[in-house]
Amino acid sequence: AQTVTQSQPEMSVQEAETVTLSCTYDTSESDYYLFWYKQPPSRQMILVIRQEAYKQQNATENRFSVNFQKAAKSFSLKISDSQLGDAAMYFCAYRSARNYGGSQGNLIFGKGTKLSVKP
Amino acid sequence: KAGVTQTPRYLIKTRGQQVTLSCSPISGHRSVSWYQQTPGQGLQFLFEYFSETQRNKGNFPGRFSGRQFSNSRSEMNVSTLELGDSALYLCASSSQTGFSGANVLTFGAGSRLTVL
């Protein structure tokens, strides 16, 4: 079974600085998708960034980028120029690319990292 | 475009009761998934529906059930509530028209269930 591990329960960053959140996963599959979701106090999960395992190029979305190391099964999120609005829980998630009888497959989440941003 | 709407946002029940939660997906989205979020277990997959059919189910007891209607709206039901069922229940929809693990899930704000 696949697992996702986020080893940093809490992180803190100064406004305008850069922070990196760690995520490792375990899988025997070669084709899969990885996601970072953000959950602010409002509770709504918001997709931050997505990475396809077959792509070597790291995904980037504005101030958010990932460092995807497939061999090491590592998928870290870098937030540049941190803003107060970035404060939230961040969840790393895995989804298999296998077709489970027509199902798109469920997301497997890590336990999350609580990010605080200091003004 | 309206997002994923979940009702009610908050509810309190007592042990032994049952509860029904509702989820209206984004217009045009036909796939709806449910997740349970607790401090101890984190986010766990409950089930997924597509075109009124359950396509996938997580490892939860039979007290947890769901259904999807022809308009893609979904409900989940928990019977004989236990204290451990206290959680945030999140619904997510996607525009899945065929299989693709890349389909992005859009989540609702959740229904916070407290069981006393």
C-alpha cells in the first residue's frame, strides 16, 4: 500500500522569505500523480500544485514550486516570497495512475504541515 | 461558477443517532468523493461516486454509506453514531469524463460533525 509522510508537523517562516516543506512517499508503482493542497482555517482544501510522475520537469505555479525526486520518492514544496495568506495546513497527496475499474482512484494524504508566517 | 457546496456546515449529534450530509458538486462535475478528516487519522478516503454508481470505497465500516443522484448531488449517511465519528467530512468533485488520475479534485468547506 502507498503511504505519504510529512516529517515536519509545524514550520515557521518570516514574511517575504522562502520556506520548503518536505514530503516523502512510498510506492511500488511507476506512474502516479502528486499534489500539494493547502487548507487555511476556513477548512477548504485548495490545490496548490500538481506533478505527474512521468514528467522530469518540476512543476511551478507562481511563487510555488516543487522539487520532485522520483528515485528518492521525495516531493518537497518551496514557497518563495512568503505572504501572510500562505499561513495554513499543507498536505501532500498521492494518487495512483492505475485504472481501478473506472475509478479515478483516491488521494492518499500525509498528516500535514502547519505553516505559520511571521510579519 | 459556484464551488462545491456542503451542508450543513456544523452539526451536533448524540451517540446512536444517524446523520446525513449533503454535497452539491460544481456544475458539470459528475464525480464526487468523500473524505473524513480527524486529528488522529488525518484525511481518509470514504467513497467515490460517478454517474450514480459507487466506483471506489475506503476502509470504513458499513455504518458509512453514500449515494449520488442523477443531478450529481451526493449524500453520505452515518448510522449508529459513535464518538469516534466526530470529524470534518469533506466532499470533493471533479470533471472526470474518463479515467485520469490527473483529474483535479475541488473540495468543499466540509461538514463538521460532533458526536456527544
